Amino acid sequence: MIWSKKYSPKSVSEVVGQKKSVEQFTLWYQNWKPGKKAALLTGSPGVGKTCLSEALASEKNLEVIELNASDYRTASQIKEVIGQSMKQHSIFKKGKIFLIDEVDGISGNKDRGGSKEIVKIIEESKFPIVMTANDQWNKKLSGLKTHCQLINFGKVNFWGVLRRLEEICQKENIKCSKDLLKQLAKMSDGDLRSAINDLETLSSGRSEILLDDLQVLGSRERDENIFDSLKMIFKTKSIQAARMSIQNTGKDPDEIFWWIEQNIANEYEKPDEIAKAYDMMSKADIFRGRISKRQYWKLLKYMIDLMTGGVALSKKEMYRKFSRFEYPDRIKYFGMTKMKRANEKEQLLELSQKLHCSTKKIRQEYLPFLDLLNKN
Ligand SMILES: Nc1ncnc2c1ncn2[C@@H]1O[C@H](COP(=O)(O)OP(=O)(O)O)[C@@H](O)[C@H]1O
Ligand SMILES: [Mg+2]
């Protein structure tokens, strides 16, 4: 289990440095009755929004029905999952709580019923609903906000991060200086998850960490850019590190897929390693296809593991060199043909209404003949 999970607070009192938010949240829970507002926890990543909800649930012996962004993409999918368990009481636990994680990630252009559906769920639920989001000012949340009690989380302060890192070192039996931990705490910029991740990366397979080891991490910035992620994937031999590298890029996995695909041969030199890496990509691509065809987002984790960890482990040794990474041709091409494709799509839609069949069918079965007719 990765450390940030392993050392997730087991009780509310273990949550570090969020005194005010913790108070507000506990109070909200105590006063909650059906028909009351949901809680909307906002704040930057890694500050304890999700883990506070989970800690409260375990403390109060509640069953958590959790939905993360990878489980759902649309409000109607949420409704499906929640709808069923909304009416039944829990069999083994004292109560239930719904956690809709990263609700700002829900798709839909600023409301195809998106937040309206959720509002309905909030109004009808027999159990309290907690939502989390990064940015309280996100436009997507505006419809929801009036039905929620807003609880904002600040960054975890330096000393809080430091204390947590010290505890973990102690429990994991890792020797390292206070200076190093201070450095890690400073670099984390209040993101405790990333601080714990860094500590885990540094100590993988060792019982002592030295200040010099910090170089491994490079100068990580909060918004890791895509080049840093690529560097991580291509240089590391740890699946965990490769997988985590894409978390903070702010790009979606599909786009990152093309970045990796483009740059394998820029980094790897041995033919068998290149072949292996592309083999991993082809397998990731199978999942990519299934996800987009069937909207089966549960498969996303396999796609990500293969394209990050799979590619990372395709090399025997790290290449000690600097590679210049290229912008993916594929994305360039999509960018250039965007207008053309949009036009085509519009025309296909028009035809599909007239002909009463799918755009796919028209493209594959009718268009070639229409083309022929045109030519003659
Ligand atoms: N305030 C906190 N107190 C204790 N641990 C924390 C705190 N914030 C983050 N963590 C650690 O980082 C991990 C990720 O935190 P999480 O609650 O998922 O962050 P987010 O705010 O992005 O939901 C947790 O599992 C826990 O180990
Ligand atoms: Mg979270």
C-alpha cells in the first residue's frame, strides 16, 4: 500500500492542521438531518479533504459510499450508483455517508442537468452527502453551492507537514535528518500528499536518506508540467513513481498517452527496449479504445499503469542523458484538422437525422457510395 494511504488519518483528531475546517465539518455532520445541505469541501490537492471525510466515517462507524472521478463521468451515472443505495439502510454499519469526490471533474458543459441532478440527490437523500472540489470558484459549482455548506481547506502548514513526516519516518524505521524533512516540507508547499509521496520515493528500498538524495526529486513545482512527468516515466524504475508522475500535470490521460508515444524513441536507445515499450503502449491502447467506446472508466487505471509503469519498466537501466521531448504529432494533427472535423461532424449529424441512422453507419457504409455518385 502506498504510504499516503497507509498513513491516512484513522480518526478525525489525526487530521493535521485543519482545525477550523474539522470543527465546521463535524458540526455539520452532527446537525445533519434529511433535507439539510450537503457539505462541499474545497481546497487545493493533498490537504485532507477526502481523508477527513473518511476519518469521520470510520470514527462514527459509517458505511462510505464513495464515488471518484474515475467511477463516473456524468450526473446520471452518479444517480444510478447513489440512487440504489440511497433508500436502503446499511446492514452492518450504523449509518451511511455519500462521498462524491472531485465533483468539479464531472463532465458536461456547464450544465446538461449536471448539477441539477446532484441537487435533486441532495434534496432526496436520507443520508448526508459530502462532496470535494479543488477550486471553490469553479463555475461548474455555482449551481450546487446554494445547496451546500462550504468548508474551505487551507494548505497544511509547514510544521504540520513536518510533524507528519517525522511520525512516518519513525514508524517506517527510516533514519534521516531533520533538515531533510524540513526541506521536503518546504517543497511540498502545503500539499501533504505530495510530501508523503516524496518521502516514499526517497526511501524506497533504503533505511537511511541523506540530504544529497533530494536531487532525485529535482525541483518539483506544484504544477508539474508534462516534461517533468515524461522525465520521471523514462528515468524511474518504479511503477509507483511512474504512475504518480502524471497526477499533477493537469492533462488528461489520453493526451499524456500521445506524449509518451511520441517520445519513447527519443529516450530509449536499445531496440528491444523500444519494442517492449511500444508493446506496453499497444496494450494501453486496447484499454483506451474500450474506455472510449463503452465509456467504461473503471479501465482507466489499467491504461495508466501500462502506459506509465509499463513503459518505465521496459528499460533495463536508466539512460544518463538529457533528452529533448517533442510535442506529439498526433495532437498537432488533431489541432490542425479540428475545424474540418467539426464541419464533417455537423454534416454527418444532419444526414443522420434525415436518414434515421447513426453517424458511424453513414460514415462507414453510405459515404463511400455518395462519394462515388458524386464523382460520376
Ligand atoms: N490534513 C491532513 N492530515 C493528515 N494527513 C493528510 C492531510 N492532508 C493530506 N493527508 C495525507 O495525504 C493523503 C491524501 O489526502 P487527501 O485527503 O486525499 O487530499 P485531498 O485534499 O486532495 O482530498 C491522505 O491519505 C493522507 O495520508
Ligand atoms: Mg481527494
